[in-house]
Amino acid sequence: MEEEFSEKPPLVLAKELFNGWHFKPLKSQKPQQYYENILVQTGLVLFKHYTDPKYPNFITHSTAQILKILQPRDWSENPNSIKKFPAKFTTKIDHRQYFTYWDYQMAWYNAFLMNNQHMRHSCLIYFKYGTQFKFPNWTIYFFSKLCISWIVSWNYSYEQDQYTGIPLLFNDEKYDLKYLDNFFNKNPRLCKSVAPDQTTTKFFQAKSTASAMLAQAKTKKEYKKLMAEMLSSLDFEFEDEKSS
């Protein structure tokens, strides 16, 4: 980072350098909204943005439901071929009207690099239930398989390199495995898992069994019959626990 910016607080610096952009503004016609619209137009992500009732233009938080993921063979054309946005995507905000597969790739990163004026924006990300994806990263696959959601919230970090003294606006090393290990060692309570009681365990087992049974139903009649049998079984177990 250049020296003339080194004495300014991170938020002021971010506003001066990026002016609403939270990634390198290499092309003025490709802001964050451009990449978000790519994921929306291709039917891959469903975004919802929530604003402060007193300030309609202030987005407090968002949700992003991942519906599916495209691979190069799903593009149906050469990756360099262009696709055009419908008019509804370019009338609300001025951005480039075309995109390629390579823009789509960048959208999975840049579309989520948004924030509000106070740098307090958060986004709940989750997968559509029942969808199957192929990921190069098994952790993400685990999240999609179990439909686990997570919340993303970020801010700028301003430090100086310990060896060169060069001011750094971003510090990727701060969030490496060593940093996380130190954090959880200092906060052991966050690592403790609460073992479910016997009643909760039985409920989860019954829930899993019920899902497997219902999946076997091929007609509405069979489905209703299985539902009745399970409800009867649950009522019997409840009365048995009550008498005990």
C-alpha cells in the first residue's frame, strides 16, 4: 500500500480507495452488482437484501440461497461466448450488459464482496435442500450435503509488515490455521460441544427413521398410511414415557 495512505484509518482509506468497491475496480462496468446479477440471471443463487426501515437505501443484512453450480460443460457454448442480461438487470444500476463463463467464475467471489456504509453488513449463506453439487473442496461439499448454513461478515484490517514495515490494508495471514488455533485456545468454551440428552437422541433417531420410511412411499395413499403409522407410534411412545 502506498505511503500517502498509511496514516489514515482503515474505513476512511477503504472509502477513498474503493468508493463502494470492495475489490480492485479494474473495470468500471463490472461492480459488485454486476457479479451478483450473473448468479441471479443464471438461476444459481437467490439473493434477498434487507434494509433499515428508517433508511431504505441502507442494507443491514442479506441472505443467499445457493441453488446450483455450473461447470464448463453446462455453459452449452464456448466459455468465451457472451450472454446478455435481460433489461430488468441493467435498468436499476448501470453496468456491463454482457458476461462470459469467466465472468461467472469471478462472480462466486466478487458477488459476496459487498458491505454497507458502516461496514456492518452480514450475509446468511445456505444451500437449497436436496440439491447435489460437485466441489473440489470437501468441506463445502459437506456443507451442501447437510444443508448447513453460515454467516459471513467481514471488515478491513490495517497492519504493518513485521519485517519490512510496509503498511498493509489486507492481512490474509491473520486468519490462517495458526491464528484460528490460538483463538480457540484462548476461547475454549467455544469448542465445547453439548451432548444431547437421551430424549433428544431418541427424537433424532426417530426423525431419521421417519424420513427414510416416507422416502419409500410411491403414492399419496402410501404416504398418508406411513404418516398415520408414525403418528400412532409417536403417541404410543409419549404415553409410555409419561407412565414411566
